[in-house]
Amino acid sequence: MNFTLNAEQQLLQDSVRRFVDREYSFEARTALIKSQSTRDAVHWETFADNGWLAAALPESCGGLDGSLIDTVLIAQELGRGLVLEPYLGCAVLAAQTLLKAGTHAQRETWLPQLADGSRRLALAYSETQSRGLPEPVAFCAQPTSNGYALSGTKTLVLGGADADGFIVSALTPGADGITLFLVPADAAGLSRRVLPLHDGSHAAELTFERVVVTRDALLGEPGTGLAAMQHGLAHAIAALGAELVGGMEKAIEMTADHLKMRKQFGVPIGSFQALQHRMADMATELEIARSMLYALVASIENDDGPTRLRVMSQAKSVIGRATRFVCAQAIQLHGGIGMTEEYQVGHYYKRAVVADVLFGSSDRHDALCAAQLQKALLQPENAHEDL
């Protein structure tokens, strides 16, 4: 894997960082949270105008024909500013799921509108019992004379607070697997409740009371939805990991500046060896997380399905735990001011806590890795007898 950015990638990264530095100050972000707005329309328009929403979409559907690396670069810089707009939920998770699952006609209809920011889709897959994973699914789609009737509840829908439509996962009679549906947000029988999250962002809870859709609402073929969701989730976990890496970078920079300025006994506290050791531990965890992110990007682009799923779980766990450690240390090294709502560093820890719940917690992904390892050890070709 080439770790050096080319000229276009460097320009992309620089453009996002300039936007964050210029338009997304901590004060502006705080004002947006206090306004109880789910997003800033001007910011979303800027995302579209700069091509960030179209970066990883095919050129034939209005995109820029970029790659996952472009998504990671954008997300990392947005993470430095704790950007609240639903880039992760709409521009990555939903868009990549649609790209994988949709028919040619569905992609040509929806992807150009997602790329130019005129419409937004959100993936509604999470249920109470699934805890952020794509399975198990209890949501049902019963066949009708000319379509399906959807009933059930979806929770923690990222980007769902003001989405124009939803990609909904469901079980259908006769289909061996999960089926995806495209459902407009204004469909009769569909109600949406906005959920404010701990970090200032928003999700949605959707309740479907026999929402009737036609067969045209099927996204791809019945029973093929799981693979598409796994594709979308892999890209989303990579983007979330990049966002957390960017947040750790900023938290460490802020902490280093604080240790240089804060004086005790007449000298900067950054000169104290014990605090230098803690900063070294934070930097080490950051680099471990960054390396795990690189491994995930390489796996998504090169590995087979089972290997990709294992690396995805490993990355979700390692990066999440590293972020909580780094941001907690940053708060402690700031002292009392780090605990206040009015100071920025504590908000990186809030984002780390919310991020751990998204797409399955670190503990859940550790369990998945353990189960996969145990299954591999029990395969006949790996079995052996102790003589």
C-alpha cells in the first residue's frame, strides 16, 4: 500500500482542512448544537460544491470516480473539527450500500442526486436486538397484491433526521436472506423521531405501521441485501475510523499546546517527565489506530469477504479503544478545564463514546473475532490430536 498521497489527494485533504479551520470553529459548532438544527444547509452545499459527496461515486452516476482513500481523507479532516453534518450516514453508508445493491436504473436515478447534495438517503438497518450489526433482523415485509407492506422499527438511523428516503432491511417470505427496500420519507404509515446523541449529532428512530410500497421499491434482488450492507458498513467503519484518527490528532495537538503554556513551579508542565510519558503513550495509541486504519483500507480493497469482515471488526475495536484512551488522557492532562462543557477537548471524548456504539461496540466486534477464530480452529484441516 502506498502511504504517500498523490497531488490530487493532497489537494483534497487540504481543501477539507481549510473548510474546517475557516468555517467550523468550536464556537460555530456550539451555536449549531444550541440551535437544535440537525445540519447546516450551507455547509452541506459546500460539501457538494467541493465534490466531497461525490468523491467515491462512479463518474457514470455523477461522481468523481475516486476510491475509499478519498473518503478516508475527507472523514479524517472532518473528524478534527467534530463536524456534525451527516457525511458518514448519508454520503458514505447509504451511498455505498445503494451503489452495491441497486440496479442500473436505481443507481442512475439516485446517485447523481446524492452526489450534488439535492437529496439524501439513510440506511435504516439497526434494530434493538442487533446492537448496530446488520443481523439479526426482525423487521418484516409481507407481500401484497402489487408490492410489500413493511412493519417494524429501525433505530439509530445515521443521517435519518432529515433524509429524503431510507434504505430499509427486511425479511421477506420465500427469500433466503435480507432484502433491501427504498422507502420515501413521506410514505404513509412511516413516522420518524429525531434522536439527539451525546456528542451533539443526531440520528432517527423509524416506525413502520404497514407501510405499503410497490415492487419497484425493491433495491436489487430479494435476499441479496446482506452483502450490500456489509459493503456499505465496511466503508462506513473505515470512514468512522478515519474520523476518530483525525479527532485524536487534534486532541493531542491541543494537549501539547496546553502543556507548553500551563506553568507550575515557574516552568511549563510539559517539561515534567511523567507528563511527557503520558503524551508518548497517547501518540503511540494514535499510531496504532492509524496503522489499523491503513490495514482496513487495504483489506477492503484486496481481501476476500471473510478476511475483510475480520479485519473490519479488529479495526472497529482497536481504533475505538485507542480513541477513548487518548481523549480521556487529554481531558486529564488539561486538568479541571478539560471537564467543562465550554472547552473543546472534552467533546472529542463524547464523540469517542458515541462512535463506540455505532456499527457494533468494541466488545461486540471482539466477540465476532473470537467466534471466527474458534470456528477456524475447529475446521477438520486444522484439527490435530495430542499424542
